[in-house]
Amino acid sequence: MYKVYILKSRKNQKHYTGHSADLEKRIFRHNSGLVKSTKNSIPWELVYTEEYATRSDAYQRELEIKSYKGGIKFKRLLGLWKD
């Protein structure tokens, strides 16, 4: 199984969206500074996940979430937007 995940930086409140087959290991890598794009915003906390059977499906969903660009759809996904 593959998981699409959203992390939130406790340092600057930014979000990061990705996918992984081993979520615990991936979060460890983010928080250890081993991921170039996230090392300046450590520490990260997991705020959202979805599960998919294939890597392709997870990647497509990751791209869809990234296309929200922090707008209303993204806020709804995280439960931050009330209609």
C-alpha cells in the first residue's frame, strides 16, 4: 500500500505533500534533514493521510492535492475551511 501524506512544519506552518510506501521511514527522513526540500522547516508533523493500492494512484492524488496550492480545496481537505 502507498500513502499520500501532508506534513505541517512546526517551525513556519508550511505544508508539504508527498507519497510513500513506508510512511514512518519517510517522515523520519524529513525530520532528519535528509530531504533537501524540507530540511529548512524541521520539525514536521503528520496532519493528513490517504491510502492507495498502487504507486501510480498515490502519485496522481499527490499531484491533485498539490494543484490545490493551499486554496479552499486544500483547507477543506485538512478540515480548516468551514462553508
